[in-house]
Amino acid sequence: MWQRADLKQKARQVLKGHYWQAFIVSLIIIIIGGSHNRGEIGSSRGAETTNLINIDFQFALFIGLVILILVFLRILIGYALEVGGRKYFIRLSQGDSDLSNLGFAFRKKRYFNIFITMLSRSIYLFLWTLLLIIPGIIKFYAYRMVPYILADNPEMKPGQAIKLSQKMTQGEKLNIFILDLSFLGWFILGALALGIGIFFVQPYYDATNAELYLNLKQNTISSN
């Protein structure tokens, strides 16, 4: 059974001498997440009203286009970079700090399978969340290990990777949720530092999650 304190201690040890490199990888992972904004303006009168409507429509169209581009980039590039980022932290735990691991998913025939698997995961999470928020959260933790599994097994089929993630997190979802909560104080402190501090906490969080995956992986192997 893994312990939160052990994961965090190992993460701190792993980051020694490699923090700024890990910071860059974590920053890339954050950036590819994308963001969504929407604005609306009420009506006025006469020509001013028409002008405001035209400006509002053009602004909304621009924002919609930006969001569409971000989503497009998230799907085509973000999925592969996320898996590459997880690969980096897994390898960092094993003593390999090679930044080229970030581009791991773009090599040879890996990309298409990783793309399909991550897209399937996103669709499943979206559909579960449409049903109710709680089932969506449960499935979020159930599918948590998918990018890590792909980092180790880039050619594993989508259904297999998702099922394996569910098996690895079976009986562990509450513990993983509590692990996330244990970082809440760090992220609040980061947010108080003009929000910039959050970026400096992220490598610690990512390294800890890589340790979590390696522990769950070993437990799954041990249980056959």
C-alpha cells in the first residue's frame, strides 16, 4: 500500500538538481490545457445599437475562433505532449532527465494510437459528466492513469488502456483524491503569490503523480 508522504518524499528527491527542467515540462502541460471565455453585451438604441451589436458579434466570433483553435491544438498536439510530459516524469524517477522524452509521442507510429486513446478518454469523461457531476469525477479518477500507461505502452489499444487504468485505480480513487487535496494548501499559497506560484508547485505535483503511477503499476503487476 502506497503512502502519500512516501510519494511526496520520493518526488522531492527526484526533483533535486532537475527542478527547472521539470518546471518547463509542467508549464507546457499546463499551457496545452486550453481555456474558454465568453462575453455578451446588451442592446442600446438606433445606430449605436447596430454598431454595438456588430462589434459584439465580431468580438464573439473572434473569441469563438480562438477557442476553436485552442481546442484543435489541444487535440492534435496537446494529447501527445501530455503523454510525453508524463513519460518525462516517469523516466525522471528512474534517473533519466532527458528532455527529448517530451516528444516521445510524436515518434513513428505512436502518435495515431495515442491520439485516438486520449480522444476516447476525453469523450468518455465528457459523456459521464453530462449524466451527473459525481459520476464524472469518479471516472476522472478511474481514467487518471491512461496517459501514464500510454507513456509506457504507446501501442496499447484505447479500450485496453482505459480498462487497465480502471483496474489500477480500483479501490484507490478516494486515496488519490486525498492525495490531490494534500496539495491544496500549496496551490492556495501559489495563487496568493499573484497566481504565478501555482506554476512553481506544479512540478512537485507532477513528480508525485508519476510516483503514484509507478506504485499502482507495481501493485497491479504483483496482483497479476
